[in-house]
Amino acid sequence: MSNIVIIRFDNEWVDVSMERSVQCCDCGLVHTEDYRIIESETGDHIIRQAVRDNRATAARRRSLRARKEGIFAKKRK
């Protein structure tokens, strides 16, 4: 697994031709996603599989905790 993080913004198009990892900004949950194109008589369909990556999630949450970000940030009143 690659350690490169690309920051995406709302409404941005993403190339889904490769397997990739997706991280939640706030909670640090990491998923590995895979896509397939299914051909049928009614047309082609793109399906997605997301699998939680426990090891990458733990590493991401340790990083968030060390920097006091995301779910580990101080609550605003």
C-alpha cells in the first residue's frame, strides 16, 4: 500500500481505474476500494467494493491523535 495522500475536494472527478485507499478526514477510517465494469444486456454497470483496512486505519488514527485533529480535536463550545 502506498503512503501517498491526495487531497480531494467536493465535485472533483477522480480516476477510478486503479485500486485506491480512501480516508475519512474526521475519523481516520481507511478503506481500500476496487471497481469493476459489468456488461449486461441493459448496459454497462460500474460496481464498487470497499474493504476496511484496519492497519491503515490504526496508523491514521495514531497520526490524528498525535496532532490532536479530527475526532481527537478539542471540542468547541
